Amino acid sequence: MMKKIQNNLHYFKISQQNPEKILDSFYIFDGKHPQLQKYITNTKEIKNILITIRTLQKKNEDKKVIRKYLLELSKALGKFSNCSEFACFINACDSFLDLAKQDIILLEKIAQKYFEKRILNESVPEEWIQAILDSNSGRKKGKCGEKKLLYILAKYGFQEVRTWKDFSDKRKCTAKFSKIFSVKNVRKNLGIRLAAKKQNKKLDLIIKMNGRIFLCEAKHLNTSGGGQDKQIAELIEIISLREQNKNISYLAFLDGSYSNILLSDENGGDKITTQRKEIKKYLIHNPQNFWVNTAGFKALFMLK
């Protein structure tokens, strides 16, 4: 017996009644970085070269000798350098690692400023390097929402497919937007417009269930602000889209603490009030579309 899908406000209400967890394992990176020792080794190398350059300068050594070590410094700057104090200082000098690495004159000027403005010592605390890596962990979260949904779908029997034939043959499956499942091919093979304001905007997943197709965009937000407001606007645009084929649905997935704020009834100010009104408006006008968090998503695709 095929599962009967309820109206979109049903799943929206489930999402409201089941807020996101404070800590979600899909977005936690609490282990030590697997290449931590390479970062430490490279940071030590950079410090040793800088100490050598400073020592040679104090002894008024020949500039050719100093240049030799500047070239060594340039070679040392690379993939595992962005946790060194010197690489961070390069950013503070309105420059960036690759540019300073390629321009020896610029590198020398930045090194001179570093000697004047910062403390240079040999110590490289492991916890300091790991702390910088931890501070950059937000960059890893880009595809975590997509991975989370694929994990949930797999538990419910949705196989991930990589060809249009498999997508066509299976009753329930999912596919990631890709070269094969490009916007152009999705429009052609599903007979849809996918008319977002940003032309050829890729979403995250295509989900097929019992003859229904869901085009899904997933986002994870923990704070509000300019960049986050833009992402909410993108999700709202997704549920504003409409296709002639009523078996085509657009699905906006949002998790993280900001999802809890947005789905709650608490006063959040004019901006959140406006966002809530827009979401409700499009869910009512486009009953085939959905806005869900983790609980709402599970309820929609759980086949039992």
C-alpha cells in the first residue's frame, strides 16, 4: 500500500512541535585534525626560518644570504601553513598566503613588519594549532545538510542513484544535483521550469517517492545576519516556485538553532515575523511544496 502524503502544513506543524537538537552530530567536528602533525611541523619550519632571517638581519649579514632564506620561507608557505602565526599576520597585512609566497619583495616587507609588531618564539603549542583548525570547522559544513538527508533517506530505503535510467526505473530513490543531474537535464527529463531568479541555480537533492518528485534545498543555520538572511530568502524562493505538474514539489529543509527560532511562536522582531509570514503564505498558495526541519523531513519520507 502506497503511503498517502498529508498536506504541507501537517509536516510544517510536526517541524514546529519537534525542534532541532542543541548539538547535531552531523555538524560536529570534535576530533583532532587527522593532519595536525603536518600543520605543527610546517609551523615550526616557518618559525625557524623567520628566526634565522631576523638573526641574520641583526648581524647585518649579506642581503644575498638573507634572500636565500626568504626563498626558503616562500617554499615553506603552503597547504599546511594557514595555522601559523605568520600566515595569520599575512592576512592582517591586507594580503594572502599565495600572493606573499609568489612575491619575495612583498614577503620580505611583511616579515619585517612581523618582526616589529609581533613576538617571535620557537614554541608551537599543539592546542593552539588545533584551536585555529577548530575555528575554521564551519567551512566543512557546506554539504553536511545534504549528507544528513541522504543518510536519513538511506535508512528509509531510498537508494542514491547516479544515472537517469536508475532514477526512472526505481519507485523510490534520490540523486544529488551533478553533471548528470544538471539543471538543464533536470528540466529536460522532468519537464519542469525550475525558474529560480538565479538562472541555472542548482539545488541539493532530487527525491522520488511513489510517482512524486521532490526538489530539495538544504541549509543549516545557527545565527541570523546578512548572509543568513540571504540563505533564508533563497529557501523562501524555493517554496514560491510552482510547476504545472502537481507531482513536482519543492522542498525547503532548514535545521540548526535558527530553524527553532523561525518555527517558534516567540516574538523575534520584524525580520523574523516577515520571514514567517512569507513561509506560511507560500505554503498555503503552493500546497504541493514543503518547509521542514529534521522531524518534518523524517515524517514526510518515512514509508511506514
